[in-house]
Amino acid sequence: MKYLFIIALIFGFTSTCLAEKLNVFSENPNYRIYIDGEFINSGVVKNYDTDPGSHLVQAKINETIVYSDVVEVETGKVKTIKISRFVSAQTKIASRGAILEEAKRIREAKGNIGLGFNVGVNPGVSLKWFMTPSLAMQGAGWYFDNGTSAYKSWELRGIYTLVDTIINNRPGSLYTALGYGNKINSLNNEDSKWVELCLGIEVSLASKKDTHRYQVTKINAEDFTTGMGLMMGQVMADTLGTFFGLDNAYFSGEIGFTRITSGTNANYTGIIGRIGLHYYF
């Protein structure tokens, strides 16, 4: 019996010494350290008993996760990790990976068809159709004929998105476009054809948080008519904002080169500019 007790004591001591333990050290005493979702201690964790296998270690400040990693604890061994992601100041600048991921998510929800107009070279109504997230076709033009004078123009372009990103907290994209068009203007006997290569940027006019603005209007008995007018105007604005949110309206600006073939001016090569506004759905 005495020998059995000694053996059990030795086995228990050995098991305690060889038990799996986890140490976590950090450079910030304010880090609240969690292991497998359970708060353990602030700043440092020493000789924490755990089971062999994978364990989630997190550090938080004000419920904001500043460190998160899965660590492997081997049987009979002590695992020690050091959290060295302490910074003396915090910023609102997201990482590049987070920006690209957010831009990709917004692009998927943006819509494949954009309807709007262009101003500048070949002004008129414009329609964009994204066949893939990066490749689109655009048709634009204008038609006017009053019997005395006529203005007719059209253009067909291919658009390739170089990158989707976030610009000033708004989704945007950098793209290039290659197009061919024709314009007839009877006022100056112009009949020209052109090819163009442009580089452009397109940015959302606003986010949803900018679109929906609610205002509480106090209506006095003697100001009932004015109050009702303000209230109805606000309701209309909120309704239009819900269905035609500015977050789906995109402003674009372009600069590029064109080669024009005209019956009056022969050939001409120059720099062109264009701005546009499109609503995506």
C-alpha cells in the first residue's frame, strides 16, 4: 500500500510538471487577454493550464481586438507567445487588405448597369453595362433635329477597371477606356469620326449615412401650414433617398488622347477631358 501511494504521488507530481501550460506576454499592461473566448488576465498570463491542441488567443482594448491568433500547444510542453503589436497612437487608417476587401464587397453590390450622362467630349446620354466586375461596355450619344439644324453623335467604348478602392471613405475605381465615335453637326458642316484612349476615376457621391438625414420639425398651431410643408418635404426627401440613394450615384472624370478624322480639318490629335454622372442599379 505504501508503494502504491509513493507511485501515485510520483505520477501526480510528474503529470503536474509535464502538464500543458500557456504563457502570454505583452508590451501593453492594458491588454485584456482572452484564451478561447474567456478573459484570463490583463497584460500577462503565466502558467495557464490548458489541453493540448489549438487555442484562440486574443488581446483587446475597450472591446476592440488588437491581436488574434491560433496557437498550437503540444502534449507535455509549455507554449509561450509574445504580443508585440503595441502602438502608442491609434489611427482610423485601414490596412490595404481591408480596403481592397471592402471595395470588392461594394463593387458586388453596386449593380451592373449605370445610366447617366456625360459632359465634355461627345456630351449626351450614357449607358454602362458591366459584363464582369472589371469589364464593361458603354454607349453614349445625343440626337437633335428641328428640321433646320441637326446634331447627331454616338460613341461605343470598352472600359476596363484597373482597381477598386476606397477614396475619402467612399467607394471608387480607377479605369481605362478605349472608344470609337462619330459626330454630325449641321451648324458648322462637321462630320467627324474619332478614336480615343482615356484614363478615368469614378467615385460615389455619398454613402448611405450621408443620404438619410432626418429632421424633427416642431409644428405650432399658428405655423401649421409651414410646418406641414416642411414635414412633407422631409418625407419626400427621405423616400427619394431610400429608393435613389446617393450611394448608387457615381461621379466620373477622365483625361485622354484622341485622334479625330474630319471632313473639314483632316486629321487632329489632342488631349480630351470628360466628366459624367451615372446611377447604378
